[in-house]
Amino acid sequence: MIVGLSLPVFTALHIAISLAGLGAGFVAVGAMLAGQWLGGWTAVFLIATALTSITGFLFPLGGFTPAHGVGLASLAVLAVAAFALYGRGLAGRWRTTYAVTSVAALYLNSFVGLVQTFQKQPTLMELAPDQTGPVFVVGQALLLAAFILLGVLAARRLPDLR
């Protein structure tokens, strides 16, 4: 039992929160790329992505794992993104800081999603059973390259909200 829920129910809740964060994040980043701002979607993205990391720490994994490291990194970039947005109002360089850190948080959630897909999807499990094969490495490299491009474009196109 985790917070009063069975492991399968808690896992489903964690996945639902993660998918909500991913969906809202792609909508919010897509708006940034279009030079628009969607404050409600952004708030859902930041909160759901933080909750994804927080609930991830509650799984009984028996010690510190790479998943915990990604969760800590995600919470760190989310804290900076939230401060840039809510604490500094995206003024000056905080606008770029927000764009980069919010895209980084979305990348980390997507990274975990890709890892989980390779762990759970049978065809991908055959191609990279230990998650070190060329298919896995290429997939992660393409994901990283796409998010670097998204981060650069978001930093350039995020509208000035003042």
C-alpha cells in the first residue's frame, strides 16, 4: 500500500498524472512556439510534472535509483521555472530561463516515458532488452536533439507578458 492505495492503483494514478503533465506540457510549449501564452495549461503542466516526480519517490524501489535522480533533476528545473514565472514574472533574462527550464522539465518527463516504453513494450524490449542497444541510444539521442531545438525555439518565441 502506498498512501492508502494498492500498488496497481497507485501506479495507475502516477501514470495518469504523468500523462496529464506531458499533455499539458506539449500544449504549453506548443503555445510558446506559436508566440502565445496559455497560463492555465502552463499551471497544469508545472503542477502535474512536479506531482509526477513526487509520486515517483513513493514507489518501493529499495534505495536511490536513476529514476530518483531524474526526479530530483526535474524538481530542480521546475523550481527554477516556477520562480522565473511566478517570482520574477518572466522579466528580463527570467523569460529565457523559464522557457529553457520548462522545456527541460518536459524533456525529463518525456525521457522517463521513453525509458518506460522500452521497458514495457514487447517489440522495443526485444530490440533493447537492457536499454543500452543502438535502438535505445538513437531513440534517446533523437529525443534530446528534438528538445534542444524546442528549447531554443521556445526561448526565442515566448511572448513578453509584461
